Amino acid sequence: MAAGKVVAVCIAMALCDIIGRRPLLLFSLFMMTVSYGHLGVTPYFLTLKEYRSEKRAMPFRYFALVAFILLCSAFSLGMGPMENVVGAEVLPLKLRAKGNAVLTLLNRVTVALLTFYFLSLKEAIGFSTTMYIFAGVCLAGVLWVHLFVPETANYLLEEGQYLARRQSTQTFRQLSRSLTGLSRTLTILSGAGGGGASPR
């Protein structure tokens, strides 16, 4: 597992300036979502009667091990190394040092809370539900990166903050247009429904 993480970090170092930061982040979060979902589904199969024997349950345990290794490797491929890279590139120059310090602090606090409360959470809601929550968080991360994180590869360091601002502005404009179109559609549908009623 440690070897897989080292290989993933080396691949990220080699590709971050070739294919960009966003593809690595998106692929990393997507594979983490799949891995967490797989880990959440595995206990369900182990409770079935036909898989309670040691021989029949062994493939699912191997699959769970593969999913865990894939999870660690996917994190090391994108979310691990790219977190500080993108954070340093999109923050304004005046706030870059303090911003990176805050990002690192939040990261460490989150990891500490997850480490401290993971077993309690697992006992309270179950292992599968916990894995599904983690998968949902990673899926939300996919959407966040897709909508708000700009591609900063092959740009000057000073241009990162403007790229982030432009990406956010474009996303909010698209969301505004979509909501406006949805509102108009609902208005038309409600008007058509009201107009079709027979007068008394």
C-alpha cells in the first residue's frame, strides 16, 4: 500500500504540469468516491447466506482490500499533493502565506477529528453508512472542483487569483441562467395548467 502511494505521488508530480491540476483532482475524487462506495457495499454481501462461508467470502475481502489500496493511491494521485499546489496558486499574493497556513490548519484539524471520531461514528451508524457518507463528500468534491476550481497549470503564479475569480463568475452566471430558465419553464407550465381549467 505504501509503495502504491509513492508511485501515485510520483505520477502526480510528472503529470501535474502536462495534463493539469483539475484532471488529477477530478480523477482522484471520482476514484475515491468509487472506492468508498465499494467499501460500503462489501459488508452487505458478507451478510448474505451464500457468502457466509470462508471460501465464498474470501473474494469480497480481497475486493475490499483492493478498494482500500485504490482509495489510498487515488488520494495520493490528486487530493494529497494538489491540495497545497492549487491553494497556493489561486490565493492572492497578499494572503497567500496566511491562506496556506489556514488551509493546512483546517486540513490537520479535519484529519484529527476524523481519526478521533471514526470508530464512534462507525459504531453509531454502521460501517457501510459511514463509507457512504465519505463517498458523498468525495462526490460533492467532484462537483466543487468541476464548478469552481480553475486550471492553473502553465499560468504565471500571479494569474491564479484572476483565474479563480473568472471561474467562479462563469459558474455563477451559468447557475443564474439555469435557474432563470427553470423559473420561466415552471411559470409557463403553471400558466398552461391554470388556463386549461374549465370555468364554472
